[in-house]
Amino acid sequence: MSIGFKISEKEKEALGLIIKMHRSLHAVESKTLNRLVDIKLTVSQFSVLEVLYHLGPMCQSLLANKVLKSSGNLTTVIDNLEKRELVERRRSTEDRRYIDVHITEKGSALIEEFFPGHMERLVDVFSVLTAAERKELARLTKKLGLGQS
Amino acid sequence: MSIGFKISEKEKEALGLIIKMHRSLHAVESKTLNRLVDIKLTVSQFSVLEVLYHLGPMCQSLLANKVLKSSGNLTTVIDNLEKRELVERRRSTEDRRYIDVHITEKGSALIEEFFPGHMERLVDVFSVLTAAERKELARLTKKLGLGQS
DNA sequence: CACTAATAGTTCAATGTCGAAACATTGGAG
DNA sequence: CTCCAATGTTTCGACATTGAACTATTAGTG
């Protein structure tokens, strides 16, 4: 069809890389997150809950940073988590601009129900790579991610 | 804070990997796709348009497969592209279930305007890795992606 | 101390996103 | 040929997502 460009080898390589990165991440998440329907959480809700569970209470902007989403989006996601009483907002007393988000007992219980199976699936998914390959993939993705200041 | 689990080394590795994969992809796309505002396209719209430009007309289910989205979503995205006359739907005559989506002249022009800069940024982003590292990253992501049938 | 710049969070409109149900069309089994 | 399973697309409701405009609060500068 209509190929209007000469695409160089280097460009072809970059295009191939970004596509492979997408497909691999998509494949991994399909296998590890599809069971979220069982506990009626969306991927975003799970991400937020997991961060709060493992790292403790946190203000929304920091949370947005952790899950790579906008602050406006966090408002929505946390609203929906709060409706189900899985998290709690608590206005900071020192600096009243901040709102610390706390996971509730109910929220913790949900994570504890889901997490073991999740971990099992995650480890299983990466087991198609050898230990050396996993280490190298970690190194390369880290270098690539940090390389863009 | 509340650590209710013993997380094994293997699990910690898997968690680290998925996070690094997310962060690297996010960093790459932030740098390469932020200019889409210049041509008023969303990321999804660009993905669809790019596939059509380079691979030619295609039915929606195949398109959904290429861009890793649901068929219901494709209906929405293509609706919005069609409103701006960047693509055209044409019902297939052989099998009337299919709707082939064609990119228009206007759509092609938009891609041709954006693509050179996009490629340049993409190559630049990956230049933080050596040629050998890029090749290895391609191999590993491919193996990881295909490993999950 | 007053004013201003910076930061945290919310709101809003537009679009994206999924999954399930519904509809249209086709192909295959009896 | 007829029915039915399979496939492509749309619709719908709920939620996600962004960026920009807005409010509240704080910190810094003169």
C-alpha cells in the first residue's frame, strides 16, 4: 500500500522495538490481571491499592507518580475506591494541601485475597525467560527508562 | 507499613521487572508521542492511522488486533477519525460482515507531516542503548511476548 | 507583613476502554 | 435447504484518562 517514506534500518529497528515492548507487556498483563474481575477491581484500582498496601499511606500526587497517571485521574480512581470503602482520604494537618490516602481493612483483605495468585501468575509468566535473561531484561528496561531524563 | 506477605526473591524480581517494563515504555512514549497535540490526534487515533498508512486498508477486527484494543473500542476510535474525514469505512462486498477501513488523503497527509519527527525522536530515545543492547531487548521482549500463547 | 509563585487537589469536557449483550452475516452440519 | 455456531460490528453502562481551568493552601521575596 501507500508507502510514502524510506524507512531506514535504524528506524525499522526502533519501530520493531516499541511494538515488541507493547506486545510483551500486553501479553504479561493479560495473563496476570485478567482475574481482577473476580474481585471486581479495575487495573487502575488494583495498582493504587497495591501501592498503598505495600508502601503505606501516601498523598495523591505521589500516588499518581507511582502509577504513572495524572492527578486528575487519581481523583476519579480514589473516588471509586472510597465509594467501596477500600481506601480513606485524610487531610494532612501540617500542610492542608495534602490528602493522605489510607488503605482500609477491607481494602487490605481484598489485596491479601488476590495477591498470592497474582504473584504466582507473574512468576510463571516470566519463567519463559532464563534467570540470566530476566536479569538482562531488568537491566535494559531500567537503562532505557532512566536514560530519558 | 503493613507487610502481610513474605515475598520471595523470585517474586520480587518479577514485580521489579513488570514495573521497569512499565516505566521504560512510559518514558519512551512520553518523549515520542507528546507532540501529537500539534496535529490534534490522540495516541489511539495515531496508532490506527499509522497502521492503515503503512499496511493499507484493513477490517476493524484485524485493526483491533494490531493496536491491542477491543473491537468495541475500535468502533469509537474510528467513529472519531471518520468525523474528521481521516478515514473511510467501506462495507466489504464479498463478505458483508466486514468493514474495511481506508485512510483518506487527508489522513495520509497528517501522518506524513508527523512521521519524520516521530521517527527521529524514536531513534533518539533508543540511542541510550548500544546496538547490541537494542538487539537483545528486541529478542527478550519477543520471547516474553510469544511465550504466553 | 503583603504579594506572588508554586503546589495539591478538584472539576469539566472530550475521548478512550472494556466486556457483555445485541444484531447482521456467513458457513457448516444434518 | 434449514438451523445453528461462528464471526464482525455496534451499542451500552461503567470506569479510565488527559489537559486545562479553577480553588485552596503554603512558602518565599521584598
